[in-house]
Amino acid sequence: MGKYLLRRVGYMLLVLVLLSFLMYLIYSMIPFDRARALAEEQRAAYKNDPAGFEAAYQNYRHQLGLDRSVVFRYLRWIGLVPVDGVYDGLLQGSLGWSFRYSRPAAEVLAQPLRNTVFLNLFSTVLSLGITIPLGIFCAVHRGSRRDTAVQIGTVVGYSVPGFIAAILFICLFAVILPVFPVSGMKTPGSSYTGLRKFFDELYYMALPILVMTFSSLGGMTRYVRAAMTEALTMDCVRTARAKGLRERAVIYSHAWRNALIPVITLVIGWFLRLFSGSLMIENIFALNGMGKLYITCLNANDYEVVLLLQMFYVTLALLGNLLIDIAYGLADPRVRADRPERR
Amino acid sequence: MKKLLSILLAVPLLLPSCAKADINDRIILGSSTELTGDFRFPGYGGASAGAADQDIAALTTGYAVMETDPSGEYVWNQTVVKTHTEEEIPQSDGSVNYRITIELNEGLTFSDGTPVTADNYLAYLLAFSTPVARSAGATGMAGQAYAGYADFFNYAGDGVKMDPDAPASREFTGLRRLSESSFSLEVDGAAGYYPYFYTASYAAVTPYDLGLLLGEGVTVRDDGNGCYLDGAWYESSSSGSSEALLFKKAEHMKKARYDTMTYPYSGPYTIVSWDEGTREAVLKKNDAFLGNFEGQKPTIQTVVCTRIVAETQFDQLTSGAVDILSGITGGDETKAALRLVGKGFRENHYLRAGYGKIQFDCDFGPTLFPEVRQAAATLLDRSAFAAAFTGGYGKVVNGPYSEESWMYHAAGEDFEKSLNRYDYSVSGAKQLLEQGGWVYNSRGEAYEEGQNGIDRVRYKKVTREELESLTTEEGTEATLSYRSVSNTDNIVYRTVEIDSAYYIPLVLNWFSTESNAVSDLLSSMLMNGAGTAACGMVIRQSAGDFNAMLGELRRDPSYGYSGTMTYNMYNLATGFTSPVYDYSFQWSHDPAYSGFSAVRLYDPYDRIFSYFAEDGTHERLSYEEAVRRSDGKLGMDYLSMAMVYDADTEEEYVRWWTAYIRRWNELLPEIPLYCNYYYDVYNEKIRDYRTSPYWGAAEAILYCRG
């Protein structure tokens, strides 16, 4: 298992390096010139001095490394090439600079990441708490009226885009029944602390959490139901029933464990999504999250932040794949990497 | 499980939402622009500073020596200035400097009670004119208009210069600290900052806390030769070449820029909380603030600045989540806003200082010729266009001006009538084109209406020499090789050569941004308009993203420009909310300034009577004298220069300004499409909330009452 993990980590690093270069290359190819943008901001100051303006532009090009090759800039970004004698890249902990916010990219990410995790944690737990029991229930009572009703409900939920659901929920719960606030993240002007702050944030997050939960119910419920339905037809389940085990034990100890393997991929994926923002939801509810930050930085050509975000997600995806493989082994001994081979 | 879920859902519901505070106590200002925390020096004064950040900066910064009134005119701040004197100082090189001496009133203090002194005004100009500020990300050009700036900026500490070959000075000779409450600023005539109509604006300096600007261990001093910063200001953690200097104070500047709590404020409000997580700022009334230029003090105790979502902004307003929505525009949005008026809300509106427009590249292709630009304007029913786009909440303007500006008011009622409105007229467009020589077909024969294929468009006959007299060498070559692009009908129109003459097709290559309502309307009303085809004009549309458009506009390869001048028509928007209306050097024929001109129009009048005559005799003329000597043919370059460099009084300025707008209206480098009304909707408990193109929410809040 140790060797397997080491090999996987080695592959991950290789993929990370390759992808980082590819991403850097792609963003370098976008027709945008940061040096020009910076110089243009000062155009008025050089209104009668075109030579001064050109010098300022060239100075910015030099500072940003735009007068050097893309490979040089990449190595500088990584931290393998010094700038004015100083190594200042990812390897040295300098994760880039946000031109949109005029501060280090890592600082820019901190608050949106916290907000996104806060939002996603509740919606994920709530969604899984509803969909897994509901999927199992539907599989066990397959064909019943209740199953049919849930199936119809999930198809509807699955088919309604998130932003439509958001608008509908706002209309219903914030305008017609003014139970929740229309948008925002806390009571305007409040300076709550401790539990009061937590509940205030929860109150403002309630509607987006409900929308996100609603939007994710359909897919997961149907997925769990399908996996469980298949598991319930397995021989081992039939055998367990034939042995006279209680139905509860059959369902949760035998069928559910077999149904878990495909579900695990999705569940771990959901938890990895804790860090990824929802562009639509965050925009509609004015939440300062990762999705909002991502689109803001893309629109502002703030590519160092975008690159950092994408590196973060690539790392998460690679780690997630590793986690899923390990989880497979835990859930199903047949797919363990260190399983002794049969001769 | 059910119980847990019920509790989870019930707890937030049971939480009482914050009790609504009285308007006198608090108003919530909503903005669709994100707050970034850059409130001390938004964008370091650069063009990219966020509007919401600037509002907060305006609310928390005060006591500027000069401020702007609602019409965008600079006025002396009587609350701050006890006396001010201005004098001309002749220099040995023949130039004249302009010294402004200011004595401050007593009793001015920052929010923490610290007295406001001359040092607080001078420290900003000094600190932001040093390489330390540049190292912190600012331009280091705050004091560029004052005498001695270049030498002062070149000084980087004892024995260290930014440019080893240029002189350097520790002292900024143009800035003088005369006493604790008085100082002088000497505007540099030799560098071109005097004479200048807006010279007084160089006195519009604002005080900042010394700790914020300079940190510990630095003071403002003046030993009689000019102000300087002593102590640790230039301390560096490295030595040697100026490029590698790492100024320690640059780190202080970077941190202080975002420090909203440590240092006091000079404006009507102070920031008491900035929540980066929710991007919300809370401001409290600064009781130490003595007023703006009119002595106006705020009455609202607390201002909360928060972000709104355009799609749900009216729900936020009606639910009490915000009290003020600013700058609402567009038909549907305005109608929705007006539906709230009288139902607990009031409105205030003003005509925007700016417009949506068609912009031409005037140095190549058919748009090189004014008749083509004028004909395009005549082929578009601009009134209908503006009504359709703004939903009836906008109008058409005929030049680059704001109807709210002081110049417009001073120009008088007849000014607007003297401008050509380019009313929709197909026959008028035809007449313009025929007058301009667009009377040929692609074979050099007489143009006939109603033809198909390549002959459906008009051509104009020119010679290379004619083109060379009208535009640059590059523009001439681009016109001779001009061809249409995005040819969806497989017909490529191009300049053809027949018997040593060239025939240019009346085809405009239009670049528009994607998913743009203005582009859609232009496509249907102009490009595919019946009048356009009837006139023998074709418009080819290409769409791309904004960066690609910037590349074409600036002809910048780093934005994807191919190196071939292709597009000569764009649609975008512009604004002129700056109180300094100065377009000098933007119409220059000098190739060095080509990047400074948005439209690249080279007025032929300027070739005949140039502002930059070798003997200098065309400068500093009165308007009447210039008209007489030019035979009434003053070009855009001349007018834009004379407007700011030759006018000494408002009356003279308005004369030049009027002529400039008229000439602009005649040459039409842009077609103004719509000028929309901006609406503010706010809680009816708020009174006296008044905005203008030059006065935003920050100024309005100062005057409003609960």
C-alpha cells in the first residue's frame, strides 16, 4: 500500500507540473497585455509626454517579465528563476499577485474560500442526509406510489436549472413570504460575534443552502436508488434473506455495502466540491465566494489569481482521485491495492 | 433526523432580523460594484479604481483646498482656506511659474482630534512623488505639475539616484512649508503646466494623516529651499543599482493603503468596520468634520455600504435591505424603479455625462472622409434608437458634452441649436455622399442605384497624393489595400486601381462586442437598414470580446491585433465626468501622439494653421485673433490646445470650448447614439438627496437628511 501511495503521489506531482505549465501557457496566449493595462491607467499623466509613456510601458513589461520568453516567466512564477536576484515564486510561498485587488493572490482567496466552504458544508450535509435515505427507501419500495412520487419530484428537481430555482425561491421565501433575506451575507451594519454571528450568517445563507440542496436532490436520489436497486437483486442479498436475516440487516449490512461502491465516487466528489463555488448562486445571492471570485478575476484578466485557483482545484482533483481509490479499497476488499494475489 | 432538520430550519427563522434603524441613525447604500477595501487611496488614483471604493474614499476624505461643485467646477473650499494668493514667477528660461499660497483656517482636525496642518497637505505630494511610492505600486507622479519634480523624483537617498545621469534633489523646490498653517505650491511653467486653464486644480490637494502616509520616524521639513522628507523615508534593505532598491517604507505604504482602522480620517465619515468576508463597510459620522466648501456637515449617523444584485435590487430596496439604489438606467429597470415612487420611495435623476456611441477610425478606408461619417449618422434614426435602447429614458446629444456641465450652461441656449443634429434622411445621406465624391462603381463608371453584387456600393476616386495629404503613410497604405471582411455573402469589396487612380468602396468594417444589445439594435437599424442599402453603403459586422476590440482600437499586437488596419467602426461608450475637460494632444498630427488619439482624426485645418508653428506665433492668441488669422478654419488640434492652454478666463474658455464642440460635430469622429438618464431611488424618509453627473452618492449623502 505504501509503495502504491508513493507511486500515485509521484504521478500526481508529474501531472501537476505538466498541467501547471499547460495552464500558464494557455493564459499567456490570451490576447491581453498587463503592462499595457497598467500604463494606460496613467495615460492622463503622460498626456504631453509620449516618450515618457512608452518608457513607463517598457518598465512595466520588464517588471512583469513580458520582455522575456514564456518559459522564463513560468519558471519565475514557479520560483526557479530569480527576479532582481530574489527567488519569489510558488516554491517560496509566493502564490502570485492579484492586480484586481492589489494584494497577494492567497489573501484574496482566503475569505471567499471560507464563505464557500461554509455554504457548501451545510448544503452537502443536508443533501446527503436527505438523498441517501430517500434513495434507499425508493429502492426498497420500488414501484410503490411513494417511489413514483419521489421519482417525479426528482425529475422535476433535476430539470430545473439552479438559477431558476434560486429566482423562484427568492420570489417565494423572500418576497411573497418574507421569511428570508433576498440576498447578502449578514444583517447590514451588524457587528455580531460568536454564536450570534454564526446564526446571523446561517440565516442569510439559509435560502442559498435550500436552493443548492433542492437542486442536488434529484441526481443523487436517483443515483442511490439505482445503485441500491441493483444491489438488492444480488445473490448475496437473496442468500441473506434466505438465511432469515432481518430486513433491516439485509438492506444496510448487505445491500447498502454493495451499493456503496458507485455511490462513494459521488459522495467524495461532493465533499471535494466543498471548495468550489457556485457561480450562479453566489451571484444571485451576492455571496463573496469562490465562484464569484473566479468570474470576477477572469473578467478582470487577473490571471495569477485564476491560475492559483485552478492549481488549487487540480490539486484537489488529484487528491480526490487518490482518496476515491483508497475508499474503494476500504469499501470493497476486492479492489485493495495490497490484496494478496490468488495463485 | 426529522427533529434535527426541523431545528436546523427553524433556528434561522426564529432569529429576529436586525431591527430597522431610523433613517436619521442609519442608511444603507447599495452598490452593484464590489467593494475591495481600497478606501484610502483607491487604485492609487489610477483609472481602474472601483466606483464603490471611490464613494467610500469620498465620504471619508475631506478638507481639500479646492472641491468641485455639482456642475463639475472647481471652487475654493472656504471651510479650509483662510486666504489664498496667486502670483506669476518669471523664470530665467523665459517660462513663467505660477505660485499658489494657501493659509489654512484654524480649528481643522482629523477624526481623532489631531490638528490638520500644512504638513498633512505637503506630505501627500512629497511621499507620492518619490521612487518609494513607485516601489509601492503608485506612479510616483503626484507632484509632476510642480517645479522641481523631476529632480526630486530622481533622489532615492543620500548619494543614490534613480537615473545616475540626471540631477537629483532631496528638496522639492516647488513645494514650500511656510508655517504650520500655510504652504505654497509652485506650478511648473517650463514643463507645460502653466499657463493652463485648470492650473488652479493643482491646488486641489487633500490632507492625510502623517502616520498613514509616512509611518514612524519621518517628518516634513523645509530649510528654505523646498520641502523634503527626512529620517527613514528612503531607507532601503538593499544597495547598489536603483532598480534593485527595496525601500522599507514601500512596505508601509502597501499595508497602510488597506488599513482602515489605525489612522484617522479627514472627511465627513470614518470607517468603523470593514468586513472583507461580506464586503461591507460601516461608516460613522465624523463629529470633528467642519464641513465641505459650503460648510455642509452630515446629519446621518451611520452609513452602511453593501453590495446589491442587479436582478433583485428592487426586492432588496422594498424589503429594507438597502435604502438607496443609485445609477439605475435602461428602460425596464427605470420603469421598475419609477413604479416604486410614491409607494414609500422617492427618485432623483440626471442626464449622464457621456453616451453610447459609434466610434470611427478616421485615418484609413472610407471613414477617413467626413461625408461618410456624416452619412452614416444620417442613415440612423438616432431618436428612435435612443428611445428603443433606453426605453424612453434617454435622449440624443450631438457632441461630447454634458448638459449638466458649467460650460454647457455658459454657452447659452443657442449653442445646442448651432449643432447639426443629423436627422434621419436617406436623401440627405445620398446628397452628402455625392458631395463627397462617392459617385463611382467598382469599374470607375458612374454609380447607379439598385444594382446588385459588387456594384451595389458606391466608390470614391482618389489618388495616392490626395490620400497622403489627408492621413499618415500607414493610413494611406491601409486605404489603398482596404478590403471588406466578414463577407457572409461571399462578395469581397476592395480598393481597386484603374488608370493610376484608386477607387475606395463604401464598405465599413464594424467590430462589435458579443452579446451586446446596442450591437443588435445597430445591426437592425443601421447595418440592415433599408436606407443604408439604398445609399450604396455596406456595413460588415465582426464580433469579438472586449480585449480583441481594445487590440483593434489601440492597434496593439499584445491584444491580438494582426498588424493590418482592418476595422474602422466600433460601438462602445464613453464618459466625461472629470471636472478637467482637457482633450489636448489627442488630435495631434505628430506620429508620436498617435496612440493618444482614440479616433485618429487629423483635421486638415490643422495642417494649414497649426498650433505648433515653428516660431510659436500661433500660441496664446485670443479666439478672435486666431479666427482672423486662420481665416475661420481652426482645426481640432488647435482648438483643443487653445481651449486649455490659451484661455485665461471662463468666458474665453467657453468660447474655445464652443468652437471645439462645433468642429467636432462637423467632423463627427463619433456618432453619439444615446445619452441615458440615471435614476436614484431611495427611501422616502430620506430628504434632500441630490446627485448629478459630477456629484455621486458620497456628495449627496453629505446633504441628505433623515
